[in-house]
Amino acid sequence: MESNNIKISKDQENVGSVVIADDVVAMIASLAATEVDGVSAMVGNITNELMSKVGMKKLTKGVTVSVLDNTVTINLSIMLAYGYNIPTTCRKVQEKVKTAVETMTGLTVADVNIKIAAVKLDK
């Protein structure tokens, strides 16, 4: 994921500007998603998986962030635990991620899109 920066504010009342890296938004989204019961893990693409094996593990695995005019679209790829209702769990993830990102950054979250990449079976 290319690291871009999101400019939050710049006006005459501020001492300076506030800039948040896309990776920070992605990290907030990832941590919020994994706090929801039923979410087993974030699932990255093949490039992220290979890079984590050579020691470049990132907390933003399985998350992409797009920003347009301080409005954020977040795409998550997650692994669910077996036995949880998929639509209910996904709604909880969407709500938790939206709330966390908006509260911590002041940005507006337009969409939280979820891809169920796997289901974890307990043995």
C-alpha cells in the first residue's frame, strides 16, 4: 500500500497543520475490527503475506484506505471465527471501524467494505 498523507487542518487559528498518514488510519481500522467478537484475524494479500514472512509484518495487513476530500473509504479483508452470524458480525465491524476512525481522526468515513477471506475452524 502506497503511503499517502491526509491533511486535516490548516487555517489562521491553528499554529500549524495536522497531517495523518494513510497507514495510521489503516492501523486504527485494523485494531477496531479485531476487537469485534467473531473476527479471528485480518487477512492480507499475497504480497503482505510474503513480506510478513521476511520480517516486515505490518499492523495494516488486510486494510486499504482511500481518501478524497477528507472522506475515507476503508476496505477490510478479515477471517471470521466459525459459528458467528456473518451479516451481524460485519455490521458490528463496520460500526466499530467507522466510529474509531471518525473519533480519532475527525475524518468522515463514507464506506467500510468487508471481504470475508476465510473462516477459522477451532479444533
